[in-house]
Amino acid sequence: MRPAGSRARQAFAAAQATLAAYEPAAADLGPPLSYRVPGPGPAAGHDEPARPGRRGRPGSGDIGAAAAALRAGRLTCAELVEDALQAVDKFDPELNAVAHLLAGEARAAAAALDAEAAAGRWRGPLHGVPVTVKDVIDVAGAPTRAGSLAFERWPERDAEAVARLRAAGAVVIAKVTTHEFALGVTSPQSRNPHDRSRIPGGSSGGSAIAVSTGMGLASIGTDTRASIRAPAALTGVVGFKATFGAVPTGGVVPLSWSMDHVAPMATTVADAATVLDALARPPRPLADWAGAPVAGLRLGVVAAGFDGAPAEVAGPVEDAVAALARLGATVGPAGRPSAGDLERANAAGLVVSRCEAAAYHRHLGTDRALYWDEVADQLDAAGGVSAVDYIDAQRLRGELAATLLATFGDFDVLAMPTAPVVAPPRTDFSRHLLALSRNAIPWSLTGLPAVSIPCGRAGGLPVGIQLVAPPWREARLVAAGTALEAAL
């Protein structure tokens, strides 16, 4: 399928107009061309989280429940895998989430893991857990097509993130669909499980569908502008992007070398934290902070994130904030990011990510005539961006990172809608290139950790709240997210 339609050139024109008005703080301000996340490294962030917690609640999510049942002998790895394959048979013909099924390989892996369990060898909470993998991430022996008719490779080894999941005991069920080359936020070739006439969001649309329908208990995808959090919000699952650099990106078809994140989706924050533990290997497991108290947590509500959101979308997010306040969090307005910050972040993020994508595709040797209209237009427009505009986008990125980090002097966590709308209709999908990423892009651009959590519904469609923390402070998001889930 080659979805037709594009508004990419208009989006680029708007982004370049925004950059043209940008004045750096100083003329000699250098660009962070080799982007590094400001602040302390991973060891300090995980060893010294802001709010000490207690051991996570057992069974707090599908993965937690499966782990408990496996340990108790009430369930086998083979049964878990069969349940996931049955969900594929039931839902995928209509939703189009699976790009390549690995049923035989998954059954064999489950049998081997059952044998390990029978011998008393457990790899951890992901032992036997079925997962899916976005089709820009290599799985040995399966094609990586990046959702495109123009691209195909058959890797001999797993991407590093997949290898880490397998080492932790996860079973790969399938490769799942993506917006072509991850260059979009809609995944129009797939369907939203809550309303088949609507998009699931993207670019990790197949991952969101798979988790939402039980085709796997978790999925890993990529997030460069909004590609984990937007589809998570639109389909009612959790999407958890850690600090830039926390999870290796080796073996991933690049969109933007300086912005790409590999990240999980799951049904609960505790489950997503469990997957992140396998992916990022922090010194102390993030899942330990599930259920930690949030009394005294300083929560900043980003007013600009609500701009344009109808009452039925804003309401559930406001209710979620009120729930955290009842648990003892102190809530106040956060002036940054402002509406101008969001606009500039979207402009800089579009230019940086698409220019880096254009450089990659320039030497890929693919037939551009086979690309989707929207994707080809993005790359063509990016190819016309001047080096000066790219440098200014990077300079803006560095300034914005410093501004947003300063906000965390007053707050521990920021909150806003993940997206200001519910899942849009599939018709005219290209119109949503910027709207769905507006609230998410600042945190990919600056590399800060962020999580999208379901918090209610609007007209029968899921609404997500986005929580953001400083670099390497994912533990705060686990504590706040699990507290919010319990309250709701």
C-alpha cells in the first residue's frame, strides 16, 4: 500500500519561516552537532531518584501477572505465545498491524524457555513474554522493510535492543507496521483498534495496535518526534521514552541519528518499566519504583500543551492531574515550554530530523518513486534546506534544552496532554504531521524522558497524559505513572 497525499512542503515552509525569525542568545553560540543530553549520566540518575520507593507491586500489569503465573506453574511460555498468536489471527486481518509473523520461531523459543523453567532457570520477569518489534528494527532471519516497497534487508543478527530482550527471556512474535521509514505520525495503512475509520498514530502504529489487542504483552518501537507516545495515546496504551542514549540504536534503520530513541509500549507503566530495564540495563531496576509514594512531588502543568485541545480531551488530563494532587503531589503552573517554545521545537525538530533522514536516503540507492507521497515530499523538501538553517535549528535545540532543564528547578515532573486531539480519521491523514507531534517533540529534540499514560476517553476514543522528567530521572515517571494508574 502506498498512501497518497502530502502536506509536507507546507510544513517545511512553516518550519523554515519559524527558524528565519529565530535569534540566538549570542551570535557565537555554537550548535550541538554531536548532541549530548545535558545533566548527570545514567548511574547518578538511577542511583539517586528524587523520591525513594518500595519494591514494585507483583502482577501490576499483564507482564507482571504473566510472570507470577509462570512462576506458580499456572501458565507456560508456550501458552502465552499461543494466546498472542491467536490475537494475531483474530485482529490482524482487519487492523493490519503485522508486517512479518514469526510463529514457528516463537513456538520454538517458548518451548526452550519452558525447558529452562522446568530446570529451575529463570531469566527474569520477561521470561517467556511475547513481544513484537517495529519494522525498522532488525530481527535476525526476518526482513526489515521499514514499511516501504522500496526497501528490504535480511539481517543476520538482531538489533542490540532485540538481543537484550531475548537475553531477558522475551519471545519475538512478529515484526509490526510502521509509517514508512518512521517518517510520520499516522501509520495510515493500519487501523485504530478503537475505531477502524481512524489512524492508530505513528510512526510506531503497529506496536500500539499489537499491545492494545494482545498480539504481544509489549512492543519496542522508535521515537524521534512523537512516534512512541502519540500512538500510545491514540490507542490507549503506555509509551515510555527514556533519556536519549539510554537504549542502544544499533541495528535500527535511522531516521535521525541525533534524535532517534528505541522505546517500549506496554499496557501499564510498571510493565513498560520492566521492558526498559531489559533495554537500558540501569544500575537499579526502574520497576522497583512502581508504587512509590508521590506525596510532595512537584508537578508542573504546561498550559501551552492544552492549546487547541477540546474540553473532552483536556478534561481527562485535568482529572488525572487532580488525582495526583489528591495523592499529595503539589501542583502548579509551568510557564515553559510556552506556546512559542512548542512552535520552535516543532520547527527545529522537523528540520533536524528530516535533514538527517535526507542525508541517509541520499545514499540508500532506493527508488524514490516507490515512496509514499508524504515521505518523498518530506525528503525532497529537506534536501532543499540550507546548511545555515540546519545549524540554526541545532543552535535553537541547545538553547531550548537549557531553558527546559531550568524549568525542573521548580518542578520534579511536567504534565500535559500527549496530543491535543484524539485519533483523527484516516481520510486526509497527512494533515496531522505537526498536530500530533506538537506536545511530544520538545522531549525527543532535547532527549528528556517522557511517558504517555491512558487517562480517560473522549467520544469513546482514548486520551493520554504525558509526564516528563529531567534527564536520567525515569524513576520519577515510574512512581508518578503507577500512582496515577492506581488512582484512576
